[in-house]
Amino acid sequence: MVMRPHHLLCTQGYSGKGYSPEFVRNMDHWVERLRNREGFRVRITFSTDSLCSSCPHKQGEGLCDDDDKVLVYDRKITEYFHLEEKEYVYQDLIRQIDAQMTPEMLQDICGNCSWYPVSACRKNILGK
């Protein structure tokens, strides 16, 4: 699976809501694997990814009509957690992120995301 950096947070906060039925089906498919298959490998990319494939905001490979926002999310999580464009074990990354994440960091990364107020991000990432 290919995953952009900020989707490491989105997959934790995801709770079955989405932009369209196709988007939700795709998220359900990937999130089930990410959450339930220990050792699941992801390749971090600084572009569109497997979750973007059914998103109505995707305009083409490497192009999202929300690039102004999502590129900032990707940059911030990459800087906070020193991510590189390479392969990782998803659960290892999640444990690292969750152990280091503060409420201030999460607000900085995701504060202007439309899903942030209605998702389970704070609860699932911060335990609050």
C-alpha cells in the first residue's frame, strides 16, 4: 500500500464517514487491513496514494484539488516525525506517532481539516 504522510492520522481517526460511497468503501477496505493486520507494510509517498484513489478531490496522479491544504498536512507530519519516502510497518509508525503526539501538534497538523471536529482523531491518537 502507498500512503501519504497525513493519512497516517486519517486512518486512525476514520469512523466510516466520507466524501462518497465509493470513497467510504475504499477507506473501509484499507483501514480494516491497516488496523487488523500486524506487520502490514506501507510505502510513504509525497503524492496521491491508495486512499486517494476513490476521492472526488483527486484530479490526477499527484494532483488533488485540495493540494494547498494536504501538502501542508504532509509537510508538518513529515517534519514532526522525520518521515521519509520509503517503506515502513504501519503499526510501528502509529505507535511512534501516538507516543510522541501532543494536543498542540495534532491541532497544528489537523486544525483546519473539515473532518477534524467530527472524526475520532483526538480520541484515537491522543486517547482523549
